[in-house]
Amino acid sequence: MRVDERTARLLALLRDQDGALSVEQAKEIGYSAAAIEAKVARGEWLRVMYRVLRAADHPDTPRARIRVAMLSVGPEATLVGRSALYWWRLTDTAPADVEIAVPHRTQPRSRPGVRLLRRGVPPEDRVVVDGVAVTKKAPTVLAAVAVLDISAGARLVDQVLQQRTVELEALRRAHRRSTGRHGASRCATLLRLASGGARSQAERLAHRALTADGITGWRADREMWLPGYGRAFLDLAFDEVRVLVEIDGWAYHRDLRAFLRDTDRQNALVLQGWVVIRTNWYELTENPDQFLTHVRDALAERRRAP
């Protein structure tokens, strides 16, 4: 192989692999053991992990560290968990350790910065993305949810469903295959919320918070006729002072049509003299005191008005 051809193949490999290559790959494109040692000696290549090299002029990025770890562990490895989430670009934050699943029969040595999990990944849950074997999006999201708290997990599921990165049915199928694993019950809870339960739970949380705080004078599911809009159902209304609480679940359920419909209704309510307070599942779960403060302030302001 001519030197210029070998150099071209090397540059293409480094470009496609975030500046990393295995010793075996270097030999396949024409570098002898002596040539490899010479490049290392000159500082052109760095030995960064077992039988893996990185071009010295390539930055040590999170993607490069993941690539290095995967090249080192071998072709049977699968990127999983939050590392897979990062590889899919579903999060901007890479975990401190690269999480890699390996078959039970393998015995890879431990590596710094790598968390090895002896776990089989079903072929239907595995795909190659940018040259790296990784769990598909649905099992990747569920695996991340399993180690997140309920609110962070909900935000992740809401985000991927809203952006149509993953379909709800794909998450359900992946969950059925993972029943019994750590975090499966949390995943089941979030899938129920994603199926429409978040809004109904948010309503229950709002009712409970108001009752516990001693705030009275409200009616749930208030039906009324709005001039310029028509028949409307109000989530939670204080009729005497015309204060309304609108309760949302997750953004996943608010498509453009629903958003425009809610906007028309809110505008009609304001024209009829209503103060509209919006809350959602996240606020009622994470910070109900903030919701109560908004309600108390609105009620106090209306009662002071002449």
C-alpha cells in the first residue's frame, strides 16, 4: 500500500472515530508494530487505553472517551445507560464513567473511567450508530429513567415524546422486555403518566394542596358558556372573584392544535374579567408551595379590588 493511500485511510478513520483507533485497525490500514511505536515515540499518537490509540492533535472529548472505551472492550460490547443517552444526543451531559454492557461469558479486564456491566443486550435492542454498538432509543431512555428521580425521569420521557424522538408504544414494548430489572416499577409509573395520567394526577395534587392549605371557594370542572368561544370546561374556578386555575400535565399532550385552542379560551376568559393561573404536573410535584402562593396572591388581589 502506498504511503499516501495509507495516510488517506488513516485520516478518514480518525475523522469517523473521533480521533481514536485500535492497534488492530492501525495494522489493517498498513502500519506495522514498529511504525506504531514510532508514532507513539514522536508524540503523534497517544496510548489511551488497552490496545487503543488517539491522535495527539484530537481533543479529549466525551465522544472520544466513549469511542476509546468501546474500541478497547471489543465488538461484543454495547454502550448502555446514560452513556448511550449521550451518544444518541438525548442529553448534553456525559456521565463520568462510560457504561458498557458485555456478555456474561466474557471476562474483560477493568479499565479506568469505564463501568462494565455483565448483561446481555437482546439483538432487537441493539443498533450501530456512528460505528458504535448502542442500545436503541427506547431501552436507552428507560435505562436512564431507572436511575433518575421521578421528576427528572418524567422530564426525559416528556422531552423524547414531545420531540417524537421515541414513540410511546416503543417505550411500552421495551418496558415489557425489561420487567423485573432495577427501576422497572418507576418506568411503569412514568409510562402511565405519559399515557394521559399526568394531567389527572396533577388535578388531584392541586385539589389536595388547596384543601391542605385551607383554601376554599373553588369548584373543579366548572362548565360555562364563553362569548366568542362557546362551551368551556374550567379546571378549577373561584367563581366569586373570577380566578381560574388551568392545570396541564406534560408538554407531550399539548400539540399545536391544543395550544391554539387553549389560547383562544384563555383570551375569551380574560375578556370576561377572569384572572388565569396556569400550573402543571412538574410544579405541583416539585414545588406546590409556589402554586399555592400564586393562588393566594391572586385571590388577595381580587378581594382588594373595588
